[in-house]
Amino acid sequence: MLSIATPALNGWHSGERKLQQQLMYADEVDDAFSHISSTLPAQHRLFHSSNIAFLPFATKSSKDGRVWCSILCPGPEVQRHSGEFIISTDPSSLMVLADVWEGDPLRDTLENGGLVAGVGIETETRRRNKLAGNISQHAWNEGKTKLGMVISITEALGNCPKYINLFPLEPFASKPVVAQTNLDVRGDGPGLPDDLISFIHSSSTLYLATSSGSGTPSFPSHLGCNHRGGPRGFVRVVPSSAGRQFVIPDFSGNRFMSSLGNVELDPHVGIAFPDFATGDILYITGEAKNYLGNEAARIMERSKLVTVVDITGFVFVKDALTTRIPPGVKPEPSPYSPRIRFLVEEKEKAGFKSGGSKGSEIEAKLVRMEKLREDIARFSFEVDEPMEWKPGQYVVLDCLSLLGGEVGYQHMAYGNEKSVNEDGVRTWTISSAPSRTSPQSFSITLRHPPRGLITTQLFHRLNSTTSLPPLTLPVLGMGGEFLLPTGSMRKMLWMAGGIGITPFLAFLGSLSQNNPNGEAWDVQLLVATREPEVMVDLVDNAIGPTNLAIDLHLFSPNSTAPSIIKYQGGAASATVHPFRLGPAFFASEEGSKNLGGALYLCGPPPFEEAALKAVESAGVDIGSVVQERFNF
């Protein structure tokens, strides 16, 4: 006989309704609370008991009201899908048998009758299901390393798979160590140290625990536990906060606003940042506040809703998780994750300048397009008033008009996932040098990536055989810290991966313009590329009709290009190496001669990582290498 699940809620509570109304979602989700069941559907019971290898878990301390998020795991001896981690005996309860290590806040917060919540996630398939309830009974072993508990279920909800990275997990015999603890982060006291700030900035996943406060007879108190994901670094620590505050952006979801609605009623939150490769976990408890509209945009540009968390305590445990990503496996990022949105404060720190001299938005008109090869092209713009920038800096353009205007709400968009959070804003390195004769002109050199939304439209213009209307794009600003050295330093080593050559093209243009008498510069440019001839053409064009000389090397293992490519009318030549840029080159006389100069690096993360290891093997302090990083 088919059983019909009973709704768990009488409606949305006041915090949820407040946000739904402010964001104009209220009509769309008016009766969606009925999807939240008071018991576990049969699929959820099977899912929790057979499919998951860990359980993010929310608790709230009855002593100080703090909310924490734990991550429960089975012992390393428990095999996946064995049914020995979570057991479902009926639709109203779950039994959990988990390992709990020193430093996990659950040791101090768990009590019979206490409210709890969890979110089961199967990282191999991106399935996730939420649950909430209370503890009907629990027991510890003598050392509080093994926990058995029974959860009485009051809420169950299936969630969409957006923003979950895809990766397998396997049991692991961990050796947890509490590395850092500060349970009283207040006032002007110390916050997160630099290594934990870096840990957050390298994270692509967090689990968020929230509380609905004291509750009412119609809307009883409950906890929530949810997943938040994005590109690595999507959560930003506020630079001026001394490690005491961070910002979580809100990406397009189901619009229920359950977690952030709870924040409106009770600011206490718990956050767990896991690293499933190393097993490390950063537990944070704090107080949160939501900011909407213009207030949100003043904190994190291009954001309509952000949550700012003031940290009140943290614990960092190394080698904790008993379930890990197998060695050598690289997670598959969610196709829905948008680009990182940096804080306004970070942007200002990076020297970002917005608007024109009149304090208003200026515009850039596309005036020229040049195809360099099938998937690489140069696009030149003129702005309606002069803007100042330095070689190596970037421009931020609002390209939403290329997509036909603002993209409406989509919960899911299979095959076009990036459009769900698309704002049309793009940050591109300027590949031309500032010109005294054309101060209102700049160029960007782009590669057309597969499924690139904005670049596809620009390359469509480039390849169009029919006349298209003129294109004018708002300039949101220019900035960046990837700059030529000041002072007397003239020896430099530049390392570029593919289209990462673009800031070096601006460098070359600037040196050429400011080198009328052929002053000596000792520049070695190393480029990893599949198209040596194209890169030589780019360098040739950037130098122009001057006598600036550089030592150009191209690394292209599968290229059929000749070993020497002439340019500058035959006056200069580039060396093509049929191998990857690596330690062997820097160990040679040719590769070591500029290591004592100013070192610059720009390219995809794998290239940058390999290049840093290579120069480090040659004795270089990699902390001295200037790397291209967009701060907007």
C-alpha cells in the first residue's frame, strides 16, 4: 500500500518569508514547504543507509547557544554500502554508528533530546538529502572515539545536485591531530592565522549549520544543515578583519531560503571546511548576518545576497576524515559553479580603479578584431574618455548585452549550467601597452574555450559574414598587481603557459615604447604552448618596429615547428624545445642565467604549479615569484 508522507511544516517561518519577499521569490515558493516531509521517504532511507560515506551534522550547545557543524564518518574498517554506518529501521528514525575524533565539537554539544540536522551527500553521483530531528538516545565508548545514536526524524527533504563536486571516496585509517584551537575569537583578539585563511581560500566545499532560534508553537525550533559549493576560493576572508570575518556568496538555488532564513532568526552558525584529499577539517562557529541588494554589492561585487560570518571560535584538525579521495584522483568540479566573486575590499587593495574621471561608468567600443588562429583573436576597444592603467593589469567588462540582457532564474539548466549564475562580467588581462598617442585604446587577446558563453559571442562577431550592430560594453574598472619592477632591475625571467602570455605582451609593448635608444634589457621569456608560431607572432607584434631584444624559448612537446623560428624581419629568433618546461631546463646554463632576476609567472594553475616546482629545484625562493592572480 502506498504511504503518503505528511508535511513537516505549517508553512515558512518568519525568517524564510522575510528573505523570500525581499528577493521577490515568495509567490514562486509559497506552498513549496509541503515538499518537506515529517518522515523519511523510502528512497531516503535506502540512500542514507547504503549510499553515503560521511554525514555533515549540525548541533547546538545548550551551554552557550553556539552552533557547530561536524562531519560524521564510519570507522575505516567499515566498507561502503555495507549498512554498518547508518541504519534505518523505520521511516521515523535513523541509527548512526560513527567515529568521532578529538577536536570535533560533537563531543561537547551532543545530548539526548537535543536538536540535530544532517545532509547526506553521495559525492559519486551528486545526490543529496537533508534531514532534521532530535536525539532520542546516544552512547559513547570510554575514550569518546566511537558514537552510537538514534535520531528521531522530524524533517526530510531531497535537494538538487548543484555545486557538488564529483569524486569517489574510500575508507582510510586516519590519525587525527588537533593542530590549532581558539574558542574565544572576540574583539581585537587573534583570528584565523594565515595558513587557515589559505585553507579557506583553497576550499571548494563547506557545510553550513544553522538554527531557527527559540521557535513558536506553530513553528517549532529546528536546526538545518546544508551544503555550499563553488570554485576553489569562493568563500573570501575579509582582509581587514585580521582573520575574524569571512563572506559566503549566495548562488542560485531552490529559493526556499531555509538556511539563510534561519540566520534571520538566530545568527549562530557552524561551518565545516573539509579537505577530502588530506582528511583535514576546519570547524568554525560564529555569528552571521545576511546582506541584500546594494549592501551585498558593496561587500562583494556582482552579488545580490551575501552572508558575513564573524568568527567566535575555531578548531583545526589534521588527518581526521576516515573517508578520502583515492590518491591520484582529481575531483570533477560542478558545472554550475560560477567564477569567484572577490570582495570589494580585495579589489581596492589590488589597485582596482572603476569609473571614469567624472565618477560615472565609462564605455568601451569594439573597433577592431584580428583572428590570429582559429581559436585565438585580438579584440581592440576605444573608451569614451581616457583611463589610466599599467602594463600587466586587467580590464573588467560588463558583457551581459552579448547574451541579450539579464539571464532570468533557472533552477537547473542541463547542457548550459554556467548560465544559472551568469552575470556577464568578465575580467581579461590587457595585452596592449598604454599608449601616449592613443590613451583611450586597449586590446585583449583571447582564446575561445569550448562552451565559453561570452567568448563564443565575440568570436561569432569575428567570423560573421554579415554586418552586425556596433558593440559597446560598460567598463567596470581596471586594476591588478602584476606589474613590471620599479627601480634599476633590468634582468627578468617571464614564464607563460599558453594564453597566459597576454600580460607579457603588454610588458613587451611598454618596454618597446620606452626604449627609443635601445637601452639594454635582459629579458628571458619562456612559453609553454601547442602553437609556437602563433606565440612568436604575438611577441613580434608586441615588440613592433624597435630594436628591443629578448631571449625567447618555446616549449612544445608535440609540435612540428622548426627548432628555430625567425621574427622581427629575421633579426631575432626563438628557440623551440620539444619537451615540457621543467627542472632540466633550469639546470642548464641557458635556463639558469636569468634566475637571479625578477621572476614572473602567468598561466593555468597546473602550469604555474609545475613551473614553481621547477624553479624551486634550481634554488629559487618561490615566494619571490610574482604570479598573476585576478583580485576581482
